[in-house]
Amino acid sequence: MISEKMVSLVQNSSVIRAMFEEGRELANIYGEENVFDFSIGNPSVEPPIEVKEAIIDIITNDSPNLVHGYMNNSGYEDVREVVAKHINNTHGTTFVGENIVMTVGAAGGLNVIFKALLNKDDEVIVFAPYFGEYRNYVSNYDGVLVEISPNTVDFQPNLDEFKKKITIKTKAVIVNTPNNPTGVVYSEETICKLASILEEKQKEFGTSIYLISDEPYRELVYDGVEVPYLTKYYKNTVVGYSYSKSLSLPGERIGYLVLPSEMDDFLNVSAAVNVANRILGYVNAPSLMQRVVARCIDAKVDVEIYNRNREELYNNLTAFGYHCIKPQGAFYLFIEALGGDDFAFANAAKKHNILIVPGTSFGCPGYCRIAYCVDYSKVTGALAGFEKLVKEYQ
Ligand code: PLP
């Protein structure tokens, strides 16, 4: 009796569920400490102390009807102002509160912007490898996902193919940098080229193409790498931000969209996003968390803890003979699947109690994702298994 569209979504969901259950089963047989689950991007570093202090202070001292009440569907005005000022101070932009819409995490933000922009059969371009949920977010509004094949040399987007695949129906392009699953940060050179292709194609087709920058990992970067702020390179950019990773608050569902005033049809897009937040049933982003993030605007998790895992894994795996790009951000390592078949390789890893995700889920077969947002002991504990695994393929 469920809708036709939901049938395959439910089936796909059971595959992910099965992986989770398998992890539980392994833990029951071998003991929790002997299972190395690198399958999920759930932050392992605790939220900064400022978050707890802010929650206690707000609950204790602020008016309950303000803290827990309804507000503008786009969020509290004062919170939006604080967020805009913070972005300006960090990136030299000139946003005001009206350019910010508080959202239910990045996922809520992406759904809201697609609801606002997409007509049936509008095309949304993604660069493989990409976060698999984009398929569902685009399909929710009857859009068509158009994949650009991966550039496995350095995992920067394949811009030649991109140029060819833009059509009169292209409504949006998603970029995710630092990237899930590769950890790669798109360079300024890449962004400039991408922006100029979009400008050229907008002119050619007489359309507006929105660049959606999905950046929940912006704060998780290593070795001082710079992540370009995309509104400065292309005016039709919408930024989707989330505190799920930067403050380790994924269950609290808080983030925001940035809609620059200079984007095409700004007033209508803003109005549509505001209504979309309401009618998708979110109504508004969680009220307490809006007030918390405004108080913790300069706080972020201790990235050094992830960095230690990154160094340990990368140095050891490459020494064992695995091939991967050294990630510059996020908390993922994307390794070439030994033997070439990512499903077979993930299954072989499971025999060593190591759980990793086949790259096919990210539109990139032949690779597997290791989420190293785990305790350091899990990283060191898994190394012997990774070493045995490589020997099995020699
Ligand atoms: N986009 C990417 C690339 C992600 O990896 C995730 C979550 O892992 C999301 C969006 C969703 O994030 P949120 O928890 O803020 O909805």
C-alpha cells in the first residue's frame, strides 16, 4: 500500500540497516573491543564545553517562551544576525540577517532549497564521489540527478565532463568540499574554473544555475588548508552549513543556508525557502539550538583528535600497500578496493571485523570509505587486520 517511490527507498534502507546489524552481531561474537566499525560518519569528538555552558545558561536565565517558542520560519532575527556577522568576519563577506535561514541541519537545508527551486525533471548535477543522500533529496522534488564521473587522479571535479553535461534543464549543481567520502578540498583553481563554466552556460542558455555548496565539514581541515568561500566566486551560490560536525551535534539538527542578496531572484528564493521550511513540516530549526549556536559562534571541536587518526591510518595503510589520497579535511579516507570490486573487498574486510562502506554508494565503484571518526584505539586496533587483508591479495 505504500507509494511506489517509497518501495525502493525502503529496500535500500534495509541494506544499510543490515550493515548496522552485522556490526552488532560481530560485536556479540567477538566482543565490542574487537570490532572496528568505520562505517558511519558519527562524530567521536565531544562537543566543545561552550555548548553545554550555553545550554545551561539559556535554560536557566532566558525567558522560556522565547527559548521554546515559535519564531519567523527562517529563524530568530538576532541569531541570523550573529551568524551573518560571523561569516563576514571569517570570510570578508557582507551578509546581513536576511541572507541567513536557520535550518534543520544540512539535510534540512538541502531539502528546503530543492523544494524552493526544483520543477519536475529539472536537473541537478553532482560530482562523483558524492554523499548518496543527494539522490533522495533531489528525487523528493522530482528532480533528476546528473552524475559527473569521478576523477580518480586527485578527486577534484571532472570539469570537462561537467561542461558537456550542463543543459537548459540544469537548475543546480552541488559541491561538497571538504568532501564526503574523499576528504579532498576543492582548490581555488578548481572553483574559479567551475564558476567560469557556469557563467558561460548561464549566458548560453539564458538560465540561472544555482551552485549549492554543501559544507558540513568546513571546519574540519588539516595542515592549514584553505577552503574557498564560494559566494565570493559565483553570485548564484547558496551555502548549506551544519553544526553536526563542527560542534558534534548531529542529533540536534541545526544548520543554516546562506542566500546572497545578489543571487538571481533573491526575494522570491528567500520567500520560497521560508515557506518550504514551514510546509516540509520543520516549521523552523530547533529553537534552543539556534540560541545555543549563536552563543558558541566561535567554538569548534578539537580537530587535532581527528588529525591523529588521519595520520595514523594514512601512514600505516599506505605503508602496507594501500592506495589513497591523503585527505585534507572531513574525517574520511577513500581507499582503492584491493582486487577492484568494492563489495567483495568490504566483505573481505569484514572477515577481519573491519566495517567499511563500498564506494558504489557514493557513485564511485572500486573504492571504499573508511570513516575515522572513532576512538584512537579503534584505529590502532584495526591496523593488524588491514595488514593481513593486504597480504591476502598479494
Ligand atoms: N552533506 C554531507 C556531505 C554529509 O556528509 C552529511 C552528513 O553526514 C550531510 C550533508 C547531512 O548533515 P546534517 O546532519 O547536518 O543534516
